[in-house]
Amino acid sequence: MRENTTEVVTGGVVLVLAVAFLFYMLQVAGVSGRTGGGYPLVATFSSAEGVSVGSDVRLAGVKVGTVTGLELNPETYLADMEIQVVNGIEVPDDSSLAVSSEGLLGGNFMEIIPGGSFEFFEPGGQFLDTQSSVSLITLLLRYVGGSGEE
């Protein structure tokens, strides 16, 4: 009888630790069960390389949203992106949206660079100023190849 009690207690502790670890993992990954907690904004890029649905949207280094849609526009051959910004964060309507990198080996994320306007985006508003991603390989090839100017 004593062995069964020990096994049950040990199994319960392992189960509680597994659930706690799963909860922690979901928090770190930024997965949330909440939906509808924000408003959509759209932007168009010549290159959205390194960004995908689920990528962070940050303002001043703080996550304020998520990329919710990314697709190629077959008429313009540009990348159309939709982001979701959390409610309570008002983005000036002259702000720009840029593809940024966490470093040489880090992933890419979207960065909102706030403007100075006193008017704010309405849901569904479009960023007019966007900055596409820059390929590290392209930069290295330009540097190694030289620009031809002296």
C-alpha cells in the first residue's frame, strides 16, 4: 500500500511539472488564447524576407502586435502584410513600418517607427512609409565587389 501511495504522489508531481512547463513554453512563445484584442493595419513591401505570419510587431522594442497576414499581390508583385496591434496602443498615421533584425543570427520582426502626427490610424489603416528587409548577402557582395567609385 505504501508503494502505491509513493507512485501516485510521484506521478502527480511529474504531471504538475509538465503542465507548468507547457504553460511557461506557451508564454515564452507568445501564444495567447485571447482573440480580438487588437485592430488591423496594412502595409505593402517590396521584400518581406525573413518575416512570416506570427512574427512580432514592436514599438520602442516592446511587442505591441503580431503579423496576421502576408501574401504576394499578383498584380503589383509586392508583399501585402496585415498586422494586428493591441488595443490601447494608438499609432500616429504618419508612422513607418520596417522589417528589422534582432542581429546577425537573430530573426526578423516588424518595427513601428512612430511619426509626429496628432492623428492616429483607424482600424484597417495603411502605412504609407515602409522599409523592406535588406539581405545580408547582398550587402556583403556589394562591399566585397566594391562600388567602382574612388
